[in-house]
Amino acid sequence: MSDQNQCRFCQKPLNHVFVDLGMSPLCESYLAQHQLNHMEPFYPLCAYVCDQCLLVQLQQYVSPTEIFSDYAYFSSYSDAWVEHAKSYVNDICERLPLDGNSLVLELASNDGYLLQFFVAKGIPVLGIEPAANVAQVALQKGVNTRVAFFDNQIARELRDEGQQADLLVANNVLAHVHELNSFVQGIRTLLKPHGVATIEFPHLMRLVAENQFDTIYHEHFSYFSFLAVEKIFARHELKIFDVQELWSHGGSLRIFVTHSANASEITAPNVERLKMVETQAGMESISYYDGFHRQVEATKRRLLSFLIDAKNTGKSVVGYGAPGKGNTLLNYCGIRTDFLDYTVDRSPHKQGKFLPGTHIPIRHPDAIKQTRPDYLFILPWNLKDEIMSQMAYIRDWGGKFVIPIPELAVLD
């Protein structure tokens, strides 16, 4: 484990606070009934920005094995995310010459939500997934999966077994990596000489512009601008030759990466264009990162003002979803069952449990029909369109939707 006060990429001292969200529990540490009277660990949730490389990051308080070995997040419970994965597979199969002799390797492959679509096309796959309980679901789908935390050592073992990737996929895992340099070096190790890696991660520029402070939690060690991530991959002799801006997770980037020595991949104009956008926004200056905490505090006051008014007028408010981002928001704002009666989630792995810190009960979505709340508070706001469509029936009794981010919105 690296020094707590050093940047995980360049090892320079961390002195500059990006935002301090106080003390918070691990956001995926859902509680059973019998645990409610036990001591619950809280850790500082303070994000720093490195003065040298401008990587935004949290210090590490618990090891990744404590967070991810038995994980409560299953990708397949979001219809929109599975559709996103299916669309990606179709697009990348048109772009790259993948066939039965290729190998597609995914890091943090979760429950097989993505690799299942390559399997359906007859393309060999291998998923690397640290959570054994989640990997088991993927295996049941026929998705070849190995339980492991990915780093350069695992990459060397796979390479020595003859398992190198024509395509390597890493969706929403880069932020979860503490040993960042070993992880990126491992990507280099696993890629064939002309192999391509695609990596998706939430875009720091969108986080700042749209006040997405709730995407900061202990499971996310780092928050990336394009400028910062290009430096990280370049250090490990990998080049970014294309980039796409995506809707997912409030605004993400998908970068296309290959070996720096691979001259067959020409850098697309999108790369320089995005670098220019970030530079013009001021992301190369430490001053860009100042002031974010004031936006966050203002959002907290607006949310609490709305909830206080709602409760004072006898309105009922329940939550939809039990995502990690929701737990950051609820704990930072001090929203408990005095404001939110309960929340619901489609995942049976969360139903019957309680949110960490706030102890808000998690119920089956059918509870909404039974209690007919006045307001449905959407915690995974990045999926609001999907959720509002699924829950449209609350309008039958005059129910309204509450969207907390980027600005408080109450929608009919």
C-alpha cells in the first residue's frame, strides 16, 4: 500500500483538497437486520487533487479485498446498462476483425452482462472478476470467468498461459483501482502487439460541471480528466488513439488504447479536440478544482430545504434505488428515515437489507404501489429516464419524481 499522503500515480505529496464530504461508511456495505445495533465503521470521504499530475483521488482506508470480494452490485439489473453493453459489442465487432480465433478479455467483468454478447457471436472470452459471488452468476451464463484482482502480476500469469487479448475491455473499473500503475501496466502486458483496449470511466469534467459529488465514494479511488488519463497510459507506453463521450454514469469517456509502437492505429481528431476542450475549461490549472465544495454545500441546503418542506406539509417521500452514489448523498446530507421512509431496489441481493449509515430499509419495488408515496426520490439519477418510464404509474395518484443532481428537480 502506498503512502497515504502520496499521489497514487506520480507519488507527489497530496496537499490540495478538492471536496470534503465528511465521514461516511463504505457505500456497498448493506446491513442485515441483526447488524443495526452493531458498531458501523465510518471513514473520511475527502477527495484531493494532485498539484503535479492533477489526478483527483481519495486516500485508501480499506483494502480492495474488503470492498470487492463479496460485492452487492450486479450490472444486469439495469436494463439501460445491459443495452449499452450490447450496443458496444455490436459496434466493436464491426470495427475490429474479431472471430472464433480471437480473445476478448474483460477486467471486472461482473455478472457477464457484456461478455455474454460476445459468447453469443461465437467469440472466445475470459472475464477477470474479483467478487466470487458475482463471478458465479457469470459462469452460470456460460461466460468463462476467473476470480482475481487484476494487476500486472495476474497479467503476466495470463500471458504465460498464452492468454493475450485481441480486445481488452475495462468498463467502470479504472476508478476502483488503488494500484493504478500496476493495473495499467497489466493492460500493456495482456494486449497483443496489435491489440486494442477500450476503457470507460466517468468524466471528471462532467462531475464538476454537473455537481455530481455523489459519485465520490470509497470504492472509487480516482476521478479522471482526459488530460490526466493520457499521462497515465503514456507512462506505460500505451497511446490513446480515439475517444468517445458517452451518456453513462452522468457522462463518461470511452478511450481506445493500443501499444505506443502500434503504427496501424492512427490517432483520431477526437483526441486533440477533447484535450483542447479540457484545456480551455482550465483543467490544467489547480484553480479549476477550487470552489467545487461550495457547489456541493449549496446542493445539500437545497435538498434539505425541499425535504423539510415536504415533511412539514405531511407529504411522504420514498427512494428508488440503492446505488453507491445514493449512499454518499444520503450520508453527506444527513437524510435518514426522518425524511425517506424507505427505498426500493430491483436487486434481490439488496432487498430486505438497510442502507449503510442511514439505515433506510430497502424493499421490493412493489412496495411503492402499496404505500402510494407523494414523491419518489431517484437516487440513481443517471438512470432517471429508465426509472421514470418503469414507475410511470405513480402519476395515477399524483405522485411526482424528485431528481437530486445536478440541480434539484421535481417532475410530474
